[in-house]
Amino acid sequence: MTQRRITIFGGSGFVGRYVVMRLAARGDRIMVATRRPQDALFLKPLGDVGQIQFVMSNVRNEASVERAVRGADAVINLVGILHESGKQKFETVQAEGAPNIARAAKNAGVKQLVHVSAIGADARSESDYASSKGRAEQAVREVFPEATIFRPSVIFGPEDDFFNRFAALARMLPFVPVISGATKFQPVYVGDVADAIVKALANHAMSGRTYELGGPKIYSLRDIQKYILAEIMQKKPLVNIPMGLAKLKAAFLQILPNPPLTLDQLKLLQSDNIVANGALTFADMGLRPKPVEAVAPSYLRRFRPKGQFSTQPV
């Protein structure tokens, strides 16, 4: 197998570590482009000596992006934020950062570009997050038409900020607040998303296409919270929170550096987060995604009353 050089923006993030692991196992040379290379050194043991390198790059800075893609055969963009903080804005990081990467890759003669977006990305959305994601997709397509775009639903796995966050709240609070409990999600395992990305790099037939990535089962948000409660062995009531009250809470929480809820996220909760009818999916890649029940218990058990030593009542 010919050794390729692959630059990954956001390679030290949740999805990134799984992509790096798979590419390293294939023998590729990996350049992780990140704002803080010192925080990405944990990736080093995933490859052989010298196989995984790091470069300081900020997607808001075109010169740094150009340096990062120089000499790459393929580029992967995993950069995204769930809420705004400081200079990290949806507009600059997502709507402008993505085309910066695509433009630099095209100018550098990069052969393949994989861009990870999100289900619900829509330039016309009232949500700033979804709107910036949608405009990013449009810009990437204009600059690098042959890019492969992936739109995952909510991604779960040991390091996720979805199941883990709900489980932590369920253990801490006397009841479980439910906001827009009927909204549907199609959780997708992080390892399956990484497999899809690696597949795209190996299959040129996937170039220029957009895939929506969802797990094998659709859940309402309320069903997800009920599942988590059962898995962590907590018997607590589910309490519906009116949207008006949720907005007041979100407005207050937004002053925190890492808010658990924002007004923009409440806008996202107004729409289902599932694979659209007619969309290209895992099946079109010959991949079969794992269900939540096959993975989540392995990392949710730490939230049980006695951790891994807890037993279900007879």
C-alpha cells in the first residue's frame, strides 16, 4: 500500500482521535493541524515513531491553513464548535474556516478532501449553528466540487458530550428535565463515523457526494433519557420543561464558558435530527453502523451507584 500524507484539521477532537487511530493502522503519515499542538500529543502513541506529526494552525488564519496542507495527498476537516466562546464564532470557525481549508487544499493540488458537517445543516436555518454549517457546505462545494461531505446525527462514544452529559445530570439532579422530548435523533457511533471517513479516502467513487450518517435506530429525546436512566440504574422522574422556561434558563447559562444549554441549541431542538429520505447513507458505503445498546453500556456504567460493580435488581 502506498503511504499517503494526510492532514487532519481538528484531529485531536472527539472524532479526530478515532480517525487518526485508523489511518495510523493503515500506515498513512498524519499531520494533525490544531491551534494547540501541545494538547494533541496524546495521539503520538497511536502510530509508529514519526508517523504522527503536528502543526500549529487556526482555520481562521489562511496562511496557517496553507502551511498545514502543503504536501498533503488528502485533507480532512473535522473542525466545528457547538457553542460560541471568545473568538470562536460559528461564522469564522465554520462558515469561513471550511472554505479556507477547501481553498488551500485546492491550491496545493490536494487530491481528496473530506468535510464533516452535520444533519440539519441549512444556510436558511434560524439556528446560527445550522446556518453556518449549511453555508460552509455550499462554499466547500464551490471551491472543491469533488469533496466528500458527511452529515452525522448526534455522535456517541466513550468521550461524547451527549450521553455522558445526560448521565451526569441524571445522577446529580433529583429529577431529569426534558426539553422538546418528542424531537427525534439517530445517534451514530464515533467509530462508525471514522470508518466512513477512511472509506471515503480509499474509494474515489465517493468523491463529490454527500452522505448522512445515522445509527440503525431512531429515538425521541425522551426515549434517550429513559434509556440512560435505566442503564445507570437511577429511578428518577422525567419532568417536561416548557420552552419558555427553557429559554430563560439558556439565556442565564450562556454566560458560562462551557454552557450546558444555549438559545441556539433550543432552536436546533425544534427539528428532528435524523437521516433524510433518499439520502446516501452507511448502506451505500457497504458499512453497518453499531446500535447505541452495543456500545453505550461500556462507558455509562461508571454513572451507576456502584460503578461497574452495580447489579440490576432481580
